[in-house]
Amino acid sequence: MDDDSSRVVALTTNLNLEPNDSRRLALLCGPFDQNLKHLEKRLGIRIKNRGNAFQVSGPQDRVKVGSALLTQLYVETTEREVIDGDTIHVYLQESGAEELVQAKGSNDQSSVIRTRKKTVKPRGANQRGYVEAIRSHDVNFGVGPAGTGKTYLAVACAVEALDNEDVSRILLVRPAVEAGEKLGFLPGDLAQKIDPYLRPLYDALWEMMGVERVNKLIERNVIEVAPLAFMRGRTLNNAFIILDESQNTTAEQMKMFLTRIGFGSTAVITGDITQIDLPGGRSGLIHALSVLSHVDGLSFTRFSSKDVVRHPLVKRIVEAYDEETAASAKRPDLGINDAG
């Protein structure tokens, strides 16, 4: 093979940072190794350390950059200031590492999601870009029709992050809004009441982790399912949070959810603005896309019928509805009741 993926050279390098100063090493690594995880996430490498002995592994060019950055940060920064995410961001920009990551982002293999049970390969440029955005941004929006993989890929990224110990827990959140029909009173405890709304997320988790492991992690609260209304007042650190069906949030709920995100966390907000079941009021997803469009540090991926990866008929159905919606928008309102 002579494609780009076959020319990616893996490398593991070891370095000792001198002087061996426990205080400075703690500043470099950050609380709970947050600074190292930040470098790993941005460069696509793995960093292990014991004391002042560090091991960096990954694609050769990125390992070289990561090793140089670790040394530079330790020598230039730890003696006189605290290192945080902003410090690392500045050093990444000055080193040209951001351009390196972007240049490699188009490689098919770099966006492959590897979990213990299966490997998930994004299909098409839009899905690959979505996965790369999730790995490199703390807050991500995936917007588009059913069947485009926006929720499935988000769950896959969450499982990968948990398996790699990049996060300590997964939270699955969804507004409890019925899809155009009234289901009435739902019996059972809280989990049983919201289970029907979270079934698509469970399906993806079971496929990637197995039913038994998912159930054990739910019992240990490593995986948590919760209605959106129960997020108020919480701060979620070191977690991977997925808000599904976000088109059915209000603007107030969306703001509440986005302000729950803490240090070391990644949030993915998915939704389809053509499937709003919210009883009155403006969709919080539409509002957020407008208000946050110019905010740095967020990613926005928009899917279309071209990205549908389900049965071929699904793509044609989506396109037919899109055409009908566009035609309806052009027709004058004659005041005729469609139901009549």
C-alpha cells in the first residue's frame, strides 16, 4: 500500500527532565495530570511518566514536537509560573504544532475510533472532521438529520476516552420530550422513566462495550443517564457528556447545560433542527447555533442527507422531506387548515 496512512511512522521516545524537582514536575503535569492530557488531546500522542522520566508515543513527527514542548515548558515555565490550558495553547501555537495537527487531520486512520470491543471508522470527510473536532475541542455541536452518525460517533468517542482513561465517567443527557405523541404516566424509578428516551444511546453503548459491562458501569456510576432537568446546579469535571436530541431544549436549558462543563471534560451536543417536538418556544439548539457561532474553542459540524449512512432509502426520504419543506416555504400561506 502506498496511501498516506501506510507512511505514518510510530515512535516511542523517553526523556528525563532536569532538574528532578517534584514541585516543578507537579506544575508541569497539572492537577490530576490535566496538562499532560491536554497535550495528548491536542497532539494525538500518549504521555506516561514516573517522576521526571517521561515516555511519549505516537506518530513520529508529533512525538518529536510533544517531547520538545514538554522540555520547553519545564525549563521555561515551571520555575516562575503556573501552567494551565491557556499556557499550553500559547506554546502549541508558537511551536507550529497546531498546523502540524491540522495537516495530519485529513488522514483517514487518524480519525479511526478504537474501543476494546470494536473499531469504528468514520465515513466521509464530514464524519472524519466531526471526530477530529471532538478530540480537539471541549464543546462540540453535531447538527443534521437522522442516520448521519452524529450520536453514534459521539458515543464511540466517549467510550474511547473512557477506555484510554482520558475521562473518568460518561454522562448521557436528553430532554424528556415526547416525539409528537403523549405517552402518559411512565411507571418505575427515575432511570426506568427516562430509559425510553435514551434508548439510541444505550444501543450504541451496548454495541461498543457489551450489555454486561455497560450495566456494571451504570451500577458504579461510571456511566450515568440523566434527564436534562437534573443537570441544574452540577459541575461536571473529567467527564464526557453527550446531550442528545438537543433541538428539544429551550434556550434556558441549553445555557444551563453548557455552563455545567468543568475542567477536563468534553461535551457533544447533537440534534436535528427539522425534528423539533418542543411544545412552544424557540429551540435552544437553534438559539445556541446563532449566539455561539463566533465563540472560540467550540466546534460546529453540520451534516446533510449526503452524510446518511443508514439504509439508502433513508437518504432519499430525508432529501424528499427537505425538498417538500423548501417548496412549502415558497408557497403563499392561503390560510387553509392542512388537517381539514
